[in-house]
Amino acid sequence: MSAFSIPLSGLEATSSSLNTIANNLANLNTDGYKDQGLDFTDVFNQVLGTSGNGDPIQTGSGVQVNGTTADFTNGALSSTGVASNMALQGNGFFVVQNGTQTTYTRAGDFTVNSSGQLATPDGKLVMGYPAVAGVVSTSGALAPISVDQATTIPAVATTSFSANTNLNSSGGVGSTFSTPITVYDSLGASQELTINYTNTATNTWSYNITLPGAATGVANPTTVASGTMTFNSSGQLTSPTGSITGINITGLADGAAPLKMTWNLNGTGTSPVITQADSASVTAATNQNGYGVGTLASYSVLPNGTVQGQFSNNQTLALGQVAIASFSNVQGLTQTGSSAYQSTFASGSAVVGQAGAGGNGTITGGSVEGSNVDLSTEFSNMIIAQQGYEANAKVLTTFQQISQATVQMLTA
């Protein structure tokens, strides 16, 4: 009896549905896992003829699995505090590579491999845009993102400095005040300058900048710049204005290149930061733009995927930018295991870009995206599949009873 194939197809379909539900429940706590479901379609109907009014007489031949769909909505965000972990919220996938094979994943539970590169737990390298001297280039080929603790940045010699200083107007002629300031030479060594102020007349101060003799291999401090400052009756600096240039230091004992510096009298603004008032002489802050050699101390991931390194010399530089891939048809992706997907003809080629741009989602560093499987929904689906399985089994046993009764009638 050909009708046996119909309930058998129902049993097979509901069994496949139960397998999918079981897989979803098994991955309830898998980072980046996307809930899956099955689409069913009926088997081609048999046309037996037409009715009296010409309508076709058709009988179904069963059911079959038509396809698998995945729910790519966001999973719950879970903070881990691990710098290498990332959670992508919104559209897109992380790009990972194993040799020449590129795959895509939503699981951001990345680690750091023995080479200091971001990698998946199974060793695939996290790909992104490289950075040179802290500048990310998004026009070149993708490359692994390195967060090697041995990464260093070279020293930068000081070219500009400033000091927020008040000079006491009531100190009288002959009163003095000194401000030390640390600058850096081309080798990254710190050099200690001292700005010495002396009141020479009303609203007038002389200044001279000295460098310890040991820095240039001599016995006494060396004066590297000197001049006169004048203030108006409101205590505002009137001369010099803007900046003092030509502060040069040559012959450094450590062999560094000559220092050529500018004293910025306005700090970061447009008004002088050196004043004269009836208040104790004090320097509130000093600033300079040089720094010594730095090693990578820590790093964090910004919402646009930039991996930003914090160095031991208090500098912050980009180490790279994690790439994000999107597809015109995500349902066309093939899942390869380990929460990874491959592109297919149906999905279209990957469009690789940056997080937060071109419709791509943003990244939360120090977090992972959990599975989006909903426990209550899966249990509801399981009950429906179970009832469908039992119903098809009942139909099968009914057909069996009918066939046995028919055989008995024929042999009676």
C-alpha cells in the first residue's frame, strides 16, 4: 500500500524537527550560536482526474524538509572583562582565517595565541586592517591583528613645551621662582630643564632656562635660553607673545640628536598661561609633546573595531581594526561547525568593511554575544513536534491494521 509512505515521511520530518530542536537546546550556552529551524513542504501531489465541474482531484504524497533557516538576531550580551573578547551587536560577522581558508563567525570569545595575535579558541586568526605608527589603513589587504606584549613604540623628541605659572607680583625686586620640566631627547632619555624667573622691576621678570651640566658632560648648568617678560597692570603677559623659539640643546652626553624646542606661552589656548598676580608663585601644570620608548601595557576594543593599545609611556596608539563582513543573503551561508560559516553562491560574496559603517553592527569589547536560543520557545516547539510524531505513528499503525484486515478478507 503506497499510503504507508505518507506517514513515514511525516515521521521522518518530525524526527528532523526534533533533531534541530535538540541541537538548539544543546547549544543554549554556545557563544554566537544562532537558533535554527526547519521549513517543510508537501511532496508533489498526485492528480487523479477532475471532478464534475472540472476541478482537479489531487491527493498529497507526504512531507519533506524544504530548508533550514537561522535566526540571526542578536544574542544576549555578556561582559567577561577579557580584553580579547568581542561582542558584535547588529549586522555582520567577524572574519577569521585558517591558512588560506576564510570563514565568518559571530562567536567573539577570542584569545591571544603564542605569537601575540588575536585568534579563535580553535586557532583561526582574527583578521582586520593593519595599523602603521598608530594609523589604520582600510585600503589594504586584511591581516591578523597583533596585540603582542613585546610591541614597542619609538621615542619622540620634545619639540614644544608650556608651563601654567603665576609669578607673585608682591615679591619685590630680586624675588625668584623656578619651574622644573622634563623633556625627552631623540633616544627617549629624559632631560630636566629648569625655568628660572627673577623679578627685575615692576611688572618685569627675567627668565633663563638651564640644563644640568651632566647632560652635556660639563661641570655647571648650561643656559639654553634667556630673556625678559613684561606684564600689564592686570597681570597679563604682554611680551613676549605667542611663543619663544630657538631653544636648542646640542652636545647631549647620551649621543642623542640636538633638541630644537619652542616654549608655547599660550599653552593649548589663545591666551598666555603665564600671569603675574598678588598670589604665591606657583606652577599649576607643565606640558610637553615628547615621550620615551614605550611597551604595550594593555589594549581595548572600540565600538568601530579599533584595537587601541595603551603603552607604558602613557601613549595610546591603534594596533589595528577588526574587519566585519556582511552578506546579501545570510540564509545562504553554510555552517561549518565551531560557530563558523562559509560563503556560498546563494549567500553572495562577503562585503568586508568596518564596524558601525555601511550598515554593519558595532562591537563591545570585553564581552561576548551569547546564544539567541529561547528555552521556552524550544520546549513549545518540542511539544508540537512530539505530537506530530505521535499522530503520524498512529496513522501508520492504522494503515497497518487496515492492510492486515484486507489480507485476511482476501485469504478467507
